[in-house]
Amino acid sequence: MLPTKITILVIGLMMSNITYSQITIDSPSVLKNACETSPGNVVNVSQSIKISSPTFQFTPTQINSPCTLVITNQSKVEFERANVAFTGALSVQSTGKGEMVAVNSLIKATSISISLGGEDSQISSSQSAFQAQAGNLTMTLGNKAKMEIYSVLNTSTPNSLSATGMINISAGQNFTASIADMGVAGNQGIRIASNGIEALLKLEKVVFRSSAGSANVVATGTKCLLEAKESGFYVANQTNIRYSGGETNIKLSEIGFGGTTFNTPMIGAVTINAAEGSASIGNIEMSDIRTYGTINGGFKATAAVGGNNGGVKVEKSNITVGGDVLFETGNVGTTEVKENSITSGTKITVKTGNGGNCLATPNRSLTAPSVITCSSPMARLANVYDIDEMPDLSVYPNPSNDGSINIKLKQTSESGNVILTDLNGNTVKQWDGVKGDNISVKDLKRGTYIIQYMDTTVGTKKSTKFIVD
């Protein structure tokens, strides 16, 4: 028989090796004990746990250590009405299927990493906040993963995801994610990446902010879809939305772009791409887009420029930037820009490749030192024109009540062509080699017409419309 002292020592050693996979972690205080006392601050979670409080406590449970939760056996870690603050990093890991849930909870740590690499893993959060107070916030998922993040914790915590470093969200193929009614603030940048085929990302009423970085929403595979509405991207450097694979779609409605504040500019550009390189069948649809403050770079939306069947549609938007504005599709593409007010400090270009269709009419205004619209050969043959109110091309009276009008052209040293069409693009009258003159037209039928002046030397167009009552 062992002496009493030795027996006690053996029992003590056996108890110290008990893992928290055998103990139910059901409250912030039990989690605190588990994280602080487990070897290496690693807690094995082999069965689903719910860390909850009867009511949300505004004073957090302070966990004086880092903590790593290792999920096995397809388990779930859930926080409900929990307020916990780690003095070190928080890591939640799973190589197999795992699930992380937060409901009405606040989770703080120096940095936060949630890595659930198994197929069918999930991250879901409602009325909760994750705050990385001295580093990055990272959420990584595998294939066939789902993510749902909704609503803020309370009015004093508007950002459901925040980090002093970067916020990085990524997943593999067949990724489905929905983020709504919240703020996302990553001081050094924000990145949301879908790294496989058939991804769906929905953003609604989400405000992205980065005081020192950029916002990047990217997808590398085919058949990926982004739907965003009533949201904003307000960052220091630039905003990139790039869905580089074929058969990709980007739909943006009521989206704002700008610097971190109205008086702080965005240094770079807003770039939106679908189907890059030789990829085909990429589409971008944008409506009610607004820019706020000053965007020093340009605004570019391109689809399948190196391929075929690209589509870019921009309507009812108000865009003002310092650099170039470009809307472009590739061969057999369709570029449609209408009912917008667009201002560039350098150049506005609306174009498509050979064999494409181009429309830039009607617009409220297209204002820049250089405006080039629908200048591809096929677009010219199709009589697709830009509507841009220009002081050197005017029509009076407008409207006309007797079918008679006068076209006034500014005197120019270069000759150009004047074309009068109806709204279907049918040519009513045409004058070639005009250098500036007053042209009278009579006996026009009731309807809306377009007058276009094309400088045949450089190929630019200036147009306006008028009505016959």
C-alpha cells in the first residue's frame, strides 16, 4: 500500500489531467476557469456547449488569459447573453464540421480567430458583437459553409464586427453568407473572400468603415453572386469589388461610396469587376449609387472585357470623383448608362467591344474635360447616343408646338456631322461636314427626338434631346 502522502500526490496529478471536454461549460465563469487553468490555455470541446447568463451583464467577465477552443465531434460553441473579455487572443478551431453561435453577446479579445475548416461548418450571430481590440478579427470557413450575422448588440455598439487591425472573412466553394443591419469596422482594412465556385453573399443595411485601409469584396470562382443594397463603403484607401470568374453577377442598389468622413477623402478608386481576364458572362447591375465627400481616384465598372457576354448597367446614380470614370464590357457585351449624374475631374468613358451594344441615354448630366460614350464601331452603326446637355449644342424652342425647331451649333474649326433621330434610333435627318451654324427643321411629327453632334476628327459626341408637342 502506498504511503498517504504519495497517494494524495497521485490523485492530484490525475485530477489535473481532466480536460474540459468532460465538464459542461455553461456560464462565463466556468469558461473563465477552463481557459485560465487548462494546459496551454487550450480547452477541448467534444460536445456542444452553451455559455449563457440569465440576463446580459454590462460588466464583462474578465478572462485573464488567451484561450483556444478546439471543437471536435461536430460540436457547437454557443454564447447567449454572455459578456466576456479576454486579456489575450481568442481562437476557436475545428478541422471537422463545427459551429459557432452568438446571441445577444459581446465577445472581446486582443485578437479573434474563428477557423472552422470542416465541410458544412457555420458561423451565426444575432444582436452580438465581436471586438478584436489590439489585432485582427478573422473568420475562416471550409466548403459548403454558411454564415449569418444580423443586427447590432445595442445602440452604443453599432459595429457587430470590429478590429483595430484587419477584418478578414473567407470560405471555400458553395459558400452562403448573409450580413445585415450592422456596422463592420476594420481600422487596417476589410476583406470578404469567396474562394470557390457557387458563392452567394448578401449585404443589406451594412456600413463598412476602415480608417486606414481598404474594403475588398472578392470571389475567385465561377457562378458567384453578390447582392448588396442600402449599404455603404467608407474607407481611407480604396474599395474593390472583384468577382473574377465566369458566370458571375454583382447587383448593387442604394450603395454609398466615400472616405471615412465627408471631409476626409478616399485616396484611391472604386473598382467593380465581373469576369476578369478571358472569363465570360459577367454582369454588373447598379442603381441609386451615391458618392459622398471626395473620391480622389476614379470609378470603374467593367465586365468580361477580355471575354464575351459582359453586362454593365448603371442607372439613377450620382457619382462624383476626381479621376477617370469607366463603364466597359467586352465583345458582344452590353453597356447601359442612363438617368445618371456623373462628374469626373478627368474623363468619362462608356464603351463596349466589337459586336457589343452600348447605350448612354438619357442622362441628367455627364460632366468631365473629356466625355467619350459608345464609340465602338457597332455602337455607332446602331445609332446609340449619349444625352448630355452641352452649351455648344442647343435646340429652340424646346418643346416645339408646331413641329419647327432651330439647332444652334457653336462655331468650330473642325467639321462634324449632325444627326436627328427618334428615340428608336431611326435617322430623321442628317447633315455632314458642319463646322458651326444654325439649322432650321420643319414639319416634325409629335414626339421626342435626339440631336447629336459628332466630331469626326476625334470621334466624340455631344447630344441633347427635345420634344415636339
